[in-house]
Amino acid sequence: MIERQFIAQKTKEYYIKKYIENRLKGVGISQIRLKKIPLGEKIVISASKPSLIVGSKGANIRELTKVLKTEFKLENPQIEINEVKDIFLDANIVAQRIAASLERFGSARFKSIGHKMMENIINSGALGVEIIISGKIPSARAKSWRFYQGYLKKCGDIAISGVRNAKMSALLKSGIVGVKVAIMPPDLILPDRVEILTELSTKVEEISSSSKNRDVLVEEEPKKAAKKRSSSPRKKKEVKMNSAVSESSSTVSSVESESAEEKQ
């Protein structure tokens, strides 16, 4: 019984999301989340054009809540709208834009659409991007065209949880064309990423220079002591010689003074 309840709840959420996507087509929906709150059910819609969802004086929101109450039997649905800041880093919005451009301009300009969208994604700061357009383009034979730039993980936990993936289909005269988008966001931290801290390196350099100065001082101290020891007897000899010279000069001056007195 519990499994059936979970399956029924998930299928109901799936049909609600599909209805909202079909109803609000062209507003750039990124994500639709359903939450259970004490007051009822809360539906969070992340889109690039929230003003189109609200409508004039909230007419679209009122009509949407009325349909959710009657058709899907929600007690008190509350709709919350969030605006996506950078649309070119969201894989769902990018895939919707590519599909809309293909439906508008046809399969003749699919290369310019792919290169232009890839350039916008890289300019937004993405680490890598991959766009695959598959179908009967530009000829009657089905092909898959790949637009790739940057660095993109294809395996591991980063590829599953970190890389943003989206799939979309476009209906053309030649048939259905599939669009697959994979974007590696700039804020993704890779396990092999290494950062060099400049402050730490300067501190290490200062510590190494101070230790070198200490070693030099320790080496110079015994040399200075040896020089002092060697220079001390020399200084004593120089003092004795100076005293002897001063005594001799004093005796000479006394003799000269005595001779001068005798002459007088």
C-alpha cells in the first residue's frame, strides 16, 4: 500500500509539472519543484521571465491556481516564482532557446545557432559546454552534430552531480530534432584542483630568510670572538709602545729645558 501511495504521488507531481511546462511555454522555465507545507501545496517555479508567468495584475497566476485546484485536486496551491540570474549557465533554458530558434529559423541555420549559444555560455564563465543536435539536419539523412568547447567531465561523481544536463526536442518540417546540452558551471570544485596561497608563501619566505639570517649570525659570532682574542695582545703592545714614546719625549724636553737654563 505504501509503495502505491508513493507511485501515485510521484505520477501526480509529474503530470502537474508537464501541465505547467505546456501552459507556460516560452517563459524560460528552468525548474519546477513541489513542496508539502502545513497550509497546502507549494509550487516553486524558476524561470528567466517571471513577468510573463504573473501576467497582467496576476491574471495568469489566478487562472493557474484555479486549474490546479479543479483538475489536480490540490487543496491550497501556492505558487512561488524565482528569477534565474544567469540564463546561459542553466542547461534547461539553453536547450529551450536552441529548440525555439530551430523551430523559428529552420534547420538551415543550425550551425550558427549552436556556435552562437556556445559562445554565450563560455562568455558567462562556464568551464565547458557540449551541445549535440541530432536529427534530419540539414539533409534528409539523420545525423548528430556536436558543438564542444572547454573542459567537461564525462564520468565520475562530478559528471553526475556537478554537470548540468538537459534534453529538449524541436518539431521541424523534416521531423523531430533532439537537442542535448551539458554545461560545467564555474563554481564547480574539482577534486584535483590546487590553489596556491600567496600569503602563506610570503610567510614561508620570511621564515626561511629569518632562519638564514640566524644561521649567518651563529656562524659569525665565533669568528668575531676569535678576532677579539687575537686583537687584544696587539692593543696592549701598542699601548706600551705609546707610553714608552711619551716618556722618551718628556725626558728629551726636560733635558732641553735644563740646557737652556745653563746657557742663560
